[in-house]
Amino acid sequence: MSAELHRLIDATGGGCCVVRGDGTIEAASPGFLALTGAPQQLAGQAPSAVFAELPALDRLGAAVNEQSPVFRHVGADGVGRELAAAYVLNTGGVAGGVLVLVDRSGEARLRRGQVRLSREIDDLEAQLAERQRQPQRSRIRSMPELIGRLEEAVMRSRRYKHDVSCISLQIEMPIDLEHHEDLAKRIGETLVGCVRGVDELGSASVRRESSPELSTAHRWVFVLPHTPLAGGEIVATRVLTRLAGIDLARVGLGVAQVGAEEAGSAAVERADQASAQALESGGGVLLAVALI
């Protein structure tokens, strides 16, 4: 095997060394030294002394292919590598040959990554199937039901260390509008679309009820699990933007994050106060920051 071929092997990310007839190394290429992490002087040593994981030379094939066994070696530099080897005998009856190494570490990492990804996909599919088998929760039809859902979310958040926020939305309808119910239905559909479009901020429960304070106003409350105050503000801003396309008098939104020891109903009250204040100020989003 010529010196030019040795350089070519190194250039492709491999390495090689010349083995004498007595089984010791005569010379090693820079690529061989880099792959084994061995000291610069290998002359006179047997390849098995450089790394014990190498199969016997007479058991190696004459070329590295996809069927070649891969062995792991931690070199003198402390770096672990996964290598495949081939042994090319000298021609013309001359004893000895050339030991060729190929770095398979990248392929091994890719295989492990594929296996890990496949397991994650299987886990997600199993979770989805389990979720689909579970009965769907009934729609919320009263404020006590919503507060109950909120308290459940708060208990889970404290158990698993994540945040819960809520949004209070108050909308003042045009006084001269005759079809309030049709408009309320359109608003509800818009709100559900807003929430479904922000899956990364968590799911939401929605409830609408007439406001006793304003006969021409309607009120909604969102519960946002897995959502801090900043995430709730993002949702509220998106809601405000979407509702801008509907003919409404004023829209006020209040956002509150449930405190570490706060009841969920107390956070809803803070959000209600913020939305009412925003409505009185002409509309917009107002954060209800707890002073804890």
C-alpha cells in the first residue's frame, strides 16, 4: 500500500499503520494516531498493545464495510471512539500488511439518535392513544364549575412545579345592536380559535356569563395551565387583536397568575378587577401583579 494511499485514507477520516511480519507496528499515519489517541511513537508495539479491543489481525477482513464489527476504544487522550478495522496483507509473499481504521462514531451516534427518537415517538403515540380513550370532559356551564377546574389546575401546578394563569375578558356591546346572541356566538368562536392557536402556552377552559354591573357587557374567563403571567399576557394580546375585527364598543382584559399560596378564585377576582379597570379606561390589556 503506497504512501499516497495512506494519505488518502487519512483524508477520508480514517487512519492506517504498517505492520511488520512479526506483528509489530513499523509506522503509523497521523490519522491512525488521532483515532487511537495514542502517543506519537508506536514503532515496535503490537496493535493489540495500543488498544486491547482490536480483534486478532487474522480475523479482520481485507476491507471495511457495513458488515464489519465495530468496537469501542478509549484512547490515551480520554476520548471514546467507535472504530471498525481491516487488515490488508502485503502482496508478493512478503509478511506483514497494513492495518486500516475507520471511525464509525458518527454513524453510531446517528443510530442511537434514531432509536431514541423512535422510542419517543412510540411514547407520544401511546400517550395520544390513552388520551383518546379517556372520556371527554363536559363543557363548563357555570362559574362554580370553572373555579373547580381552576383549583384542580392549581393543585397539579403545585405538585409538578408549573405556573397557572387566568384571563378575565369583559366586552361592552354596542347599545343599539339588536342581535346580541349572534354577536356573542361569534365572539365565543373567535375566543376558542385564539386559545387553540397557542398550544405552547397550555390548554384553556372558557366560560361566558352576563355581567351584572354592565347590562350591555359580557364576561369570559380563561384558565391557562402551564402558563406564567407573561404567557397569559401573550394570549390576552392575541385575543384583543382578533376581536379588533368585530364591531364592539370596548374590550378589557385582565391577566393574573395564581400565587404560590393563593386560591384560584382569588386570582380570578384580581383578573376581574384588572379587566374592569381596563374597560373603564377605554379598553386594552392590564396585568394584575400580585404583591407577594
